[in-house]
Amino acid sequence: MYSHTIDTPLYLANYPYGHIIHFQLEQQIKGKSIAAEIERIYPAGCLTPQHWMRHAVGSEVSPQPLLDAAEEALQKIEKE
């Protein structure tokens, strides 16, 4: 069942990258029409991740949105 993690060593390395991309997309779509955003983003097609993300969210793949969200969460906790 998990043999792909042994046969394909680069497979596991892509998990964090995928989570970063997912979070950036989630932040881009938040408060907007999901359908409209999908129609806008998906026609870009099969591109390199950096090029696709520039089209989808206006910036390259970056952990910065995760760091910003963590900072915002910490500020909320400190106020309580």
C-alpha cells in the first residue's frame, strides 16, 4: 500500500510543496466564488508550478502565507 514511498523517493519530498501550494490557493479563494476562481485559474493548463502559481495567486510558491497565518493566529491567542 505504501510501496510508492519506497519506489519513488522524490514522492515524499513533494508532500510539503503540495501543502504550501494548497494553502496559497485556499487563501486566494477565501471569500470569493470558488466556481469563478476555478474557471479563472484552471485554463492556464499544464505549466511549471511557479508559472502556474503566478497566474493562480499572483505570486510564486512561497511559505510566506503560512507564516503570515501563523503570526495572525498567535496575535489572536495573545489577545485572549
